[in-house]
Amino acid sequence: MSLGAYRINKLEIEHERISSFSLWNDEELVSFFDINESGITDVHVDLIEMALEQLNLNEDIRESLKADIEFAKNKGQTYVSYITF
């Protein structure tokens, strides 16, 4: 099978003004999500729910992740897309 690679001429990304978590300060969560570079990362809602259950997260991050889950579910998605930079 042959798949083509296509140049992107225009990509518009709309994101929240406040981050859900920090790549520098929340190392345990970043490791749990296996995020190792900047870019766009999709994290499955089940994995986010596991993080909420298993990791010792501060209340601000917990609330942000819960809001992210709710956002995804309201859109009928099973994942949350994060842009990291």
C-alpha cells in the first residue's frame, strides 16, 4: 500500500488561554501521558481518567483535566487533543 504525504498550506488551531498542565512542572503527568516533544498530542479520555485516579495531582490540574474530559465527551470524542510548546 502506498500513502502520500501532503504539505499543509494552512493550519488553524484554537486552544484555551490557560494550560491544562505544565510540561516542566508536572513531570509525573507528562510521563504518564508519554509526551516527550512539543506538537499536537491526542490523549485518550480513559488515560486521563486513570491519571486522575492514580496520580497525586494538585486540585487545579485535577479540575482542568476534568474539564478536558467533559469537553471531549460533549463533542463525542474519546480523546483530548493538546498542543504543547
